[in-house]
Amino acid sequence: MSTLAANAPGVAGSGLEDVAASEASLRRFLHGLPGVDQVGLEARAATLGTRSIKTTAKAYAIDLAISMIDLTTLEGADTVGKVRALCTKGRTPDPTDPTTPRVAAICVYPDMVATAKAALRGTDIQVASVATAFPAGRAALPVKLADTADAVAAGADEIDMVIDRGAFLSGRYLDVYNEIVAVKEACRRPDGSYAHLKVIFETGELQTYDNVRRVSWLAMLAGADFIKTSTGKVAVNATPPVTLLMLEAVRDFRAATGVQVGVKPAGGIKTTKDAMKYLVMVNETLGDDWLSPHWFRFGASSLLNDLLMQRQKLTTGRYSGPDYVTVD
Amino acid sequence: MAKNTKKTEAPAAAPQAPAEPAGKPAGGLFGYAPAPESPAAAGDIASSYGHFIGGQFVDSSGSEALKTVNPATEQVLAEFARGTAEDVDRAVAAARAAFTDWSALPGSERAKYLFRIARIIQERSRELAVLESIDNGKPIRETRDVDLPLVAAHFFYYAGWADKLDFAGYGPNPKPLGVAGQVIPWNFPLLMLAWKIAPALATGNTVVLKPAETTPLTALRFAEICRQAGLPKGVVNIVTGDGSTGAALTAHPDVNKVAFTGSTPVGRAIAKQVAGTRKKLSLELGGKAANIVFDDAPIDQAVEGIVNGIFFNQGHVCCAGSRLLVQESVQDELLDALKRRMGTLRVGDPLDKNTDIGAINSAEQLARITALTDAGEAEGAERWSPACELPGTGFWFRPTLFTGVSQAHRIAQEEIFGPVLSVLTFRTPDEAVAKANNTPYGLSAGIWTEKGSRILWTASRLRAGVVWANTFNKFDPTSPFGGYKESGYGREGGRHGLEAYLDV
């Protein structure tokens, strides 16, 4: 394991190369990050939530939000039919209006990757697969790596892995780090390219904001392409303050290393109004550089239809209703 | 080993951007379209106003009228009377006449009126917020989310005390003083009115209040609310005017209590005037608060606190955190973050719901801010402001930062009362405390550190009436507020605020 750890990927020349050289150095670094004041962070997120997004700005933000969605189905009851239907929805979110943008990706379990890939052929919609014994992550490392490699082999463009929250909460930061490095390696394709790696923290289980800042840096040091809040499978999923904190982390990480990392809040974002609040946070924390599906995603399923209803309202001036958007 | 993902490397094939991003104003991909609150929501503004005396709107005995303008447009909103000594005399007489019955009411009955006023304020909060924004220049986001909720909360809070005065710690059955003459400033017109009137009425006093000469409109609207609430005539009287009206009120021999919020020079003049009389006096005056950032502070939240401390309400805040004291070891990091954040502040139309910084309240105040900042540059401090366009008409000032400031600079000593922050540095906690206390003022201070013991160590050494830890400009009716030294004396808010209106 130490050979992996000795080489912090992604941070060459930033002075952070040796941070993960040992458990002690990694701990020192993570615990040396500035603290987070809970009241202040929540107040800032709430204030940004009061921005009033109207008319042309709303139209822009709705289309941007649609294009940032990882349209997701992660159920035990998923079938080929269900996944195909979701892919069709992703390609043509609103059949009545061809100017509607497509979603960024379809997010499924590994065994559905091939189905999704086939259904999306000819589009640039990505197929994202959860992996590493999602959502609990409670499996041995070889199982997690096999899970990942299987999804990549089936054609997944993106891998959404979960971290080992147990290891993180018991302070075994280097184990978490090494696991991310190993999963990243499992994302490697035969041609040498890599599936894009999103690292899910399950912030609802990590509980404190200090933990969220530390795990964000840990994952970015280990080579995450995206950091993601939640699986959507626990009581507390993405929240505005947690996401704001992760946006601050990617901002600071780029300033320190030159490496830009994306952010994906997931779970519980259901309405256009919610999505606007997140986009305002991106806009005022990170600006234009992150205002694209390359760098910001929504992990959501029901959000899309609310965005479509609001889009129809803006286009036609009338509210329609849930029967005027497709249920897939 | 995995290769790092550099900024240029996006997912293999990214989904297409929205076909034609609609509405893309300059200055970024996601510019916010105008989101103006309707000025009509302010309700009818009369072309001219008299005073509110004895439950009636009455004409002034004099003929002089003053004008109040919208500082964002320089348009005249209304004329209002310049109260004469005779007007003040009528108002004090009306308050005196009402005092006997009002003070004899059971506390629970007085509470009913205060609760009713609080509820009406909540019901009419949009109207009042818009009116305040138009008359004062402050952004609607703040009047809506800060001023009005606090105004209502103040009336609710003191309504609760009215029938519990026996338990306030001032002995059994504490008595009111009589007629309170109250003079308030223009920076929080309605909130300062609430701070003055709510405790006075709860304790059984009657009041004559003079609003500031640039912001009389919400006080006059409040007079309507008193009528709507069925408040007995003469319990609240509003006399508008300028400094001469205020002087007539505070000098009036039949006033038992003088309460003033405003500048230190005026406060000093009032103290002299009142000296030797039996009037009880409370003064809430200027400030030059230090906001101390230690190297173990939560940096992102400290930046928010600094911004909120000095740019809230255009910096027209007596307790504004106008001196930033930052530990030298984190100076660069903090200032970079602060400048980045200041670049996102939205300056402009106060009625736009996305505006962060509105208009300076008056040409006079703008001139004072300009003079002091010019002095800062002349004395060698380094000035910085983010790029931002200011509207063509109205009174505006860019959010401004001065670095390289020393204690000897005027901008480190004098109250600017505008969106101007002076940055000083320190090396040790002792030095921070010494510099923070090195001011004639002592109204507020802020401490930023993740270490609880350092908060307590610092707070116990700061000579300031309010010390905020890891926050700034947080107000609550349950918390006493007031100053040390030239920032005044007496406390407003909380149980302590009752004392100023009781004969104890």
C-alpha cells in the first residue's frame, strides 16, 4: 500500500506531494486545514439561497441545470426496460420542445451499464456507474476493485465510488486515501484512458463540516475527478451548506495545485428552486469556470421533471402540470 | 499511477452546452436579471407630512418644511414639517396627558397593545420594508430579512415583559419615569424606533420621538400603525424635524427621560444639556470596532463576518467592524479571500432583491466618507476596491479596503460610517487586544478563532459593550446592546434595556 501512498497523484509541484507519505503526515495535513464554523457556513448558504433568479437568468439557469443532471436510477427493482426508458428520457427530456438540452449522464448500477450504453449510442450522454459495493461500501477491497473494473469493462464513462466511511470516522485516513487511489487505477481502460472518477463521501454519515472539508481534500489529493456528497440512500443527503463547503474546497485545491475538480451534490434536490440555489452557490463561489456539466452535476431523478415544467412555464407563460411531462 | 486531471481535461465527451444560453448579461455566464421589488408596495406616500400628536396627524405651528429624498435616485419623496419648539411642547403635553392612564394600565393590558403593534408590523412588513428601502437607500434584502423581522421581534419581546416587570430584577412594582424624549438616527430608522418605543411603552412611559431628518417616512407610517392598533391617544407622538427640533425635545423641562442614538458630538451636547436636571439619560453613540482574526480562525466564515461587519447597511452601522485586525501569519491568505469575496458584492438599485450594497443615505454622508478615504490615501494607506459600476444618479460609494493602515491614521481612529474597511495587523494576542482597545470608542468587537479559550481570554480584555465571537452584527432583542467610553452609556435590549425606562 505504501507505494501507492507515496505518490500523491495530481499535485506535482504544489508542495503537497508528500502529504500522503504516511498516516501521520496525512493526518497532520488534514487536521491543519482551517476549521469550519457551522453557524457561519449555514448562514452564508441561506443568504445565497435568497437570490432572486428571474426571467432571462432563470431561463439560462434552467437549461444549465438540465444539462448538468446525472439522471439516476439506483433501485433493486431496476430492469432493462426501466433503464432504457430513463435513457430515452435523458436523450429527449421534453419531446414537445427539441430545444431542451440533454442531461449530462445516466447513472445506474454496474450490471445496467451495458444496457444504458447501448440505449445512448450515438449521443454524447455519459454512462455513470456506481461501484465499490455502493451504497454502504462494506466489502473487501478486491471486491470493490472487481466491481469497478466490471463497470469500466462494460463501458462506463464515469465511476461513482463510495469511500469507506468507517475507516474515515475511525481516523484511518491513509486507508481511505489508498482505496481511492486503487479504485482510480481500476478505472483504467486497456487503451490507457481512465473512466472519470467521482468520489462519494456520504456526508450525512460524516456529520461534521470539519470532516467534510478534510475528506474533500483527501479525495482530491488521491486523484478524484469529482467529489460528490451522497448516495441518496441515507436520511441526510446533499444540503446547501455541505455543497458550499465542497465548492470552497475545490476552489482552494485549484489555487494550491492548479488542478480543477468537479462537484456533484446528490440526493434530495427535487425542485427548480433548489437547483437555482445550488447554481447561485457555484456562481458566487467559483464563477464561470465551474458553470458547466464538466465541472458541476446534479445527482437527481425527480428534479428533471420540475425543471421541465418550469421551462414550459417560461416558454408558454402558463403552468401545465405533472401530466404534461413524461414519467419514466 | 493514475495521471492527474488537469484543468483542461474534461470528461471524454461532455454533453453539449445548452443550445443557446438565454439571457447572458455581461460579467459572467450567469448574470442575474433585474429582480426589482415594486416601489408601489410602499403604499401611498403623501406629498407632505405634519406631526403625529395626541393620536392625530397635525400641522406644524411653523411653516418650514424639509424634504426627504430617495438617495438612490435623488428624487424628492415627500415634504415634512420642521418641528418647532412649540410643536415639541404640544407633543410633550400630549404625552404627559396620556401618561396617567397609560401607566396605570395593568401590564397585561399594555402588552396587548404591543403584541398588536408587533403583529401589524409583521402583516405590513413588505410595505414597511419597501418604504424603508426607498427612504434610506438600504437594500431590500436587508430591510426584508433583517430590519423588519427585528422590529417585530423587539415589540414581541418587550410586550412579553410588560406584565412581568416585578421579575426583572429591579424590585417589586418598578415605576415608569414619565415622558420619554427620544431622538433616533437615519441608519436603521424603524429598528431604532422599535428599540426606543417598545421598552418605553412596556414599562408604562409615554413617548415623543423625533426621527432623523433624512428618514422620517417609516416613523410616520408607524404612527398609522399605532392608530390601527387602537393605541390610546398621546402614548406615542412623532415630531419630525432636524437637529434644532431634537434639541428642543431633549431640552424640554417636562421630559423625564432622554434617549439618543447618533453621533458622539451630538451625544456629548445632549449630555451637557441634560446635566444638572433630573432627566435620566441613555446614549448610544459612535464606534470604531475591531474585528480580530486570529491565525486559527475559520477563514471562509471569517471573510463572511468581515464583509457582514463592514458592508452590511453600506457600513452605516455604529457597531460596524470598521477595523480589521488580522494576525500577520494569515494576512495574505485572508486578504486574498476577502478581495475575492468583495468582487462578488452587488452594488446598485436598493429595490433589486439581489443587491448587497445600496445607496449612501445622503450627499452629506457621501461627502464625509469621501473626505475620510481621501485622507487615508493622503496619509499613505493603500486603497483597493473591486471593479463595479455605480449608477449615474444617487449617492454611491464602492466597497473599499485600506491596507497598510497604522493606528496613527485617521481612517483607523475616526468613525467613517461607510463601506470602508481599514486593515491593521498584529503579531500576538496581547498586541491584538492593545490595538483593539486603543480607541476612544467601545461599542463592539469581533473575535475569530476556533479556540474557545482564546475567545474567552480575548473577550474578557476587550473594552466594548458587545463582543461577537465567530460572528458579527448579530442582533437579538433579548441581548443588551450599548457602549463603553465615547460610545455612550445605558443598554438597550434584553432585561437590561428595561432599566433605562424605570425609576430605579
